[in-house]
Amino acid sequence: MIERAIWPGGARMALALTFDFDAESLWLAADPANRERLVTLSIGAYGARVGVPRILDLLAAEGLRATFFTPGWTAERYPERLEAIVAAGHEVGHHGHLHRRPDPADEAGMVEEMTRGLEALARVAGVRPKGYRAPGGESCEFLLRLLVAEGFVYQSSMRSDDRPYRHRLADGSPGPVEVPEQPELDDWNFGATHLRDPQPLYPKAAVLAIWQETFRGLYERGGAATVVMHPQVTARPMRLAILRDFIAFTRTFEGVWYATAGEVAEAFLAAEAG
């Protein structure tokens, strides 16, 4: 791991806002029977119908760019949303095809998810992502090797550090750069619930306090804050206010570099090379 400062322009820390634009794919992958469960699917549909436009408006107002990790299925189902994301200058990352969690026992399935997702993103929006986030937040050696073979620069799935680092494959060769997540900065842990799988919902003050103190700790260490959000969660009115207030809080600190996940990975590569 590179211990010295690696952020451009003498910045003290990096902040990457990232969104997993799953739409209904998350529930379709979890259980094929969900195709007939319209209320269940409506949770994901909210993210596409209401969430993405609302988030794009907020990012435009704040003058910030973000990374949208998007399954191929979502791109095909909501091409106008993906086109709007690209037109606004945001980064698009790979997030599988039907949001199937990588299974080390099913290498062919991982290849299919990778290939179909790449084809869909290229066909719908003309993009070839350089970054990947594993559906369900899981990875394995075969997947890391697959990312290298497909030319990916980075992955953003692990929770093993506060700063980006380079994976090493089992044979000692270099793997992709990791832009790690922080569990404390994942909206799913605080704002996702379902009638058939109820989870406690955290109020705005509690979530904002957790995000602020996590940011403060990373700032003191010169780390990288990777905020993981989902349009069906963060775009709800009360949750969107958390993001707006969190951004305002971060702007009270000097030397914060607001970047896409891809730019964070590129900063690591530049430091690694020189």
C-alpha cells in the first residue's frame, strides 16, 4: 500500500460518490418468482423512475460527478436513464448483467454475467467501463483474473482498507486496483427495508452523524471515502436530504478532492508508477 499522499493538487483526501443503479435486477436475480411480485419490483422501479433523475439534479446543482455501477439488464430496461447519466458526464461502471452474485463454483456463470453486461452497456450507451463492482458485494480469485483479462482498471467491492491498493493474484501477478468501500458509508445498511424482509430504518440525524464521523476519521488519515448508494434508497426525499447535508459538511474541510471511483483508481496508478 502506498503510504504517502497520492491525491492530485495536494489534496488531503478523496471523496467518491457512487451509486449502484440496480433497478429491478436485484430482486429478479434473488428469486425468479419475483417477476410476478409487482410490489417487490416496484422498489427497484422507483430507483429508475424517480431516483436517478432526482440524483442527477442534485449532482448537477452541486457541480459533482459520480460513478453509477449499472447492470446490463438495467441499461437495457432503462436506456434513457443510462443515456442521461453519460450525457451529464458521470462514470458508468460494470455491475454484472442481472445482478447475479459471483459464485466461485460457477465460473461459466461469471463469464456470462461479465460478457452480457459489457455488451449491453456498449450497445445502449457506447461505454466500455474501466471499473467493476460485484453484485452482492462478493468476489473471488477467478473474478479478479477475469477483470484483468477484460482490461478493467479497478474493482470497488472490498472492505479491506481506507485507501486504494493493488490486488495480487494467486500466481503473484498484478490484479486490478481496489477502490475499497466503507460499510459505514453504505445507504443500504440504514435505509433499505421490505414488507417481506423488514429491516430497521435509521433517522436522518443518525445516518448523517455516522457519515460525518466516518468522513472525519478518513480525512485525518488522508484516506478515500467511497460512499455507496442506491437510487431506490437515497433518492427518497428524507434520504436525499442526508446526501445533500453530507456534501455540505464535507465542503467545510480543506483539501477534499471530489472524484469518480475511476479517478481515484487513476490517482493510485499515477502514484504507483512514480
